[in-house]
Amino acid sequence: MRLKDTGMTHEEFTATVEKYMMNLAPRFDLIADTAKGMSVFDENGDEYLDFYGGIAVSSAGNCNPKVVDAICMQALELIHGSNYPYTVPQGMLAKLICETLSYEKIWFQNSGAEANEAMIKLARKYGTDHYGENRYKIVTALNSFHGRTMATLTATGQPGTGIQNGFGPLVPGFSYAEFNNLESFKDACDEDTIAIMLEPVQGEGGVFPATEEFMKGIRELCDEKKMLLLFDEVQTGWGRLGSTMGYERFGVKPDIVSMAKAMGGGMPIGAICTSEEIAKSFIGAHGSTYAGNPICAAASYAQIKEILDYHLPQNALAKGKYFMKKATELPHVKEVRGLGLLMGIELEPEVSAAEVKHECMERKMLITAMGHNTLRLVPPLIVSEAECDHALGILKDAISAVAKD
Ligand SMILES: Cc1ncc(COP(=O)(O)O)c(C=O)c1O
């Protein structure tokens, strides 16, 4: 459905949205009418360079033709299955992901938060099954982001912020330690702790990568204390960091990993992967009506094949290095952080990231801003060097316009 199909003008349509929808957060001043590859188009056909990828989702390019084909074909054959019958897209996707990542078992969910919720539930159930019901505590990192359900917003290490405020009482059993500080995690864990849960790069928190030393130390700590290591790879998985999964960049493998975003190419699907032994704790104890829905699974199968067949993790690695090196030369930049194509540019305090984002929109490029002065850039992983140069040029002009150079 496109704007022309509604008979409304831009203003009439946006007023309709404002009237009927809960307006929970500011939107771009843009109607995303169509999209293709590295571009999003408004209702007039004006082209915007996509450097936000639908929040790190459209990794094989917007409306990737193979993903589109898979969705259309599957819709003609079987839209819904539930978890009672076997369905072919779900089974084939399970095989593809388990074999690619060398995990024994997978369980599908419908989003990132739901995948994390399942990961938390599985860790607790495993704790109860193996050590008794007091072993349920989970330590997460300060400044993390794990989702907006009750358990995942509690797991999100941002006490006192809008993510948690007003939603109390929060779920018991979560505590926070300082990211990249092994001693802080050691102090936070006790005999009732069953798991440590981490993002390899804190994405929503402002793009802060973990250090290899920290990740390896955490793995050893988990092994030593018989705790599970849980990685939230909702944003970092499937190529974003320059490797198939983010954990490969640290030489550390988690006991359970969650994923979503890029794996669906825009369709709502998430998953957790783990060992056969840990997965046993979920038998008869968890479920979902829609999870692993045939259309989402068919889209995800096509999307993951595209990511692997076209070596998009390798492209993310190369283009991320290229972009971040050049980004340090932009005016008013305090720090450039990131891994692969999960990139953050922290500007000098007097330059507002929200205003730079707005100036980028004016110059037909889409990015997101975080906190007061950090820009987040998460383009599709198909991005070329020429598109990186184009984006850097727009950023330079946008930053200079805001700083009034
Ligand atoms: C690391 C991480 N975990 C979980 C989530 C929540 O995913 P969803 O919005 O699909 O529920 C996000 C979303 O940005 C995320 O970045």
C-alpha cells in the first residue's frame, strides 16, 4: 500500500497517523513509501541514502529481490502453521542456522525482545533443573539494551531512565555490572547467579564495543562458576560486526545466543541457539503461536543465504574500516567507535546529534542520533565505497551547518 492508494496528501496522511496512533517517539519527517537496495524513497520518488538500515535490519539491502520472491511465493503456499504441524521453511531455516553457527538447537521467536525473553527463561529453567530454584540471578552490563518486555527492560542496565521508570515493580533477580570491567562482574556474581548476559557491542547505549580481554575473562568466569554466558546478538548478529556472528570477533562462544533484526530482512523473526543439553530444559515449558511463521522463516532463509553467498560480513568489515578511518577527519568529531558497520560518531558536546540528523535528512540521508551528541550509522551491509564517500560528504556539510562553521 502506498500514499497514492489512500487519496490523501502528505499532510492529511501524517495528521491521520498523529490522530489514531499512540505517538510514543518522534518520527523522521518522511513517509517511507518504497525502498530498494541502499535507498528509501518518499511519495514523490525523492531518494534518501539509507545509513540506518531500518535500525540495523535491512542488511542484504532494502527489498532484496530474493527476500521479496521468498515472501511472495510462500504467501501463495502457506501463511501460517503454528507449532503443531511441521512447516518446511521453519525446518530448513533451523538446519541452515544451526549448521552455519555450529549450534545443536534453535528456537524461533517473533522479535529481538522476545528472543531475549526466551534466552532469560531458558537460563533460569536450566538453573532450576540443575541447581535448584534459588539459582535464578542474571548479571547484565550497565548501559546495555535488551528490549522492552518486562524481563528485558529489567535486564537493560539503565536504571533511572525512561526505559524502566514507571514500570515497577521490575522483575526480581537482575543486577548490573560495569561493561568491560571483569572485576565488576566478579563482584556482582554470587552462588545464586546462573548467567551473565552481554551485547558484544552496546548498540543502543551509544556504540561501545567490548574488549577481547573482557570477553575472554567473562567466558572463563562463567566456566569456573558454572554460569551460562548469554550473548544478545539482536543487533550485532548476521554480519553487522564483520563476522557471521559478533562473538567470532572475540574468539568467544556463548552458551545461548539471541538474534533478530538482520536475520529477517525486515520480517519479524528472532531466535535463540544453544546446545542440546541446555535446550532440554525448555521441553514442554515454552511455546509460541506465530514464532517461526512460514513467511518470516522463508524470508529469513533467503536473507541469510544472501548474507552468506555475497560475503556481506566481509564487506561490512572492509567498509566499516574505510568509513571509520575517514570519519575521524570530519569536523567537530570527538571519537569514532564501532566494529564492522555498527558505527558511532561522538561529536563535540556543543554539536547536537539530533540537529545533525535533521541536516542529514535535508540532504537526503537517513541516520539516527543517540543521547545528546552521538550519531549511529548502521547501513545495509551491501554499501559500496562510493556510497561511504557520499555519506561522509553529507555528514561533513551537516555537521558544519549545525556548528555554524
Ligand atoms: C541489542 C538489542 N537487543 C534487543 C533489542 C530489542 O529488539 P526488538 O526491538 O526487535 O524487540 C534491540 C533493539 O534495538 C537491541 O539492539
